[in-house]
Amino acid sequence: MTKMGNGAPMQGRPKLPSRKTLIRKLDAVFSILIKSRDNKRIGKCPFHYMSIMPIECCFHFITRAKHSVRWDKRNAIGSCLGCNCRYEHDQTFIDSVFDWYKGFYGEEVWDKLKSDSNIVAPKSRTDLMELLKTLREEANIGE
């Protein structure tokens, strides 16, 4: 509660965190959730067939700029740092990742994810706070 010019307390809504703060927190919690899920499910970077590389990163198949799927579990997998960086620059690797995705999840899931990524998803700060709460509960993480 803040004070008005005359010293009286001003009633109103609680101040919400900024979008930037909420997005940063969502990214951190989502990364923990995905890495934990895939360490249990796969145990290593899925893009290394002949060697075991540890899961270090939250790898997004579709750019994080598309907020409609940025925190969608279909759009992420735990990977090693090298594969996460390589995905930005190596078209042959990108093609193999898409093939891997379709083999692991199925062509229909890939098509639906791509379709969902083109939806404009203006999320309010309240929506982002609710999503953060949901992801924290799922990841079993407190404030």
C-alpha cells in the first residue's frame, strides 16, 4: 500500500512483476522442469547416438520468440550445450533434429506444434503469473 499526497493510504491492486521479470522466471522454471523430465526419461542428450553427453540445456525446437509455444513441453527437450549451440548454425543438424522429433513424437505432433507456434498469443502479466505458478507446481519448486 502506498500513500497518497495527503498521507492517506492508497488502496488498489498489488503491483505485478514486469513482463521481463516474469519471462525470466518462466524460462528458469521451464528449463529446470524440462531438464529434470528428460534426465529421468532419456538420461542423456538425445542427439548423440554413439556417445553419452549430459543434459545441460533446455533445447527449443521452435524459436523462443514464439511465445505461444515458448513454455510448451512439446517444444523442448534436455540437450547438451554443444547441440543447443549447433542448432543455431548447422542446417544438416537442424534437419536431423526435425527427423528425430518426428520419430520420437510423431509427424502429427510436429505438425500441431508448428501450427500452434503461429498463433499470436498475447499473454497478460496475470496470465504469465498463472503459468509460472503452474510450472512451479509441476516442477515441485517453491517461490
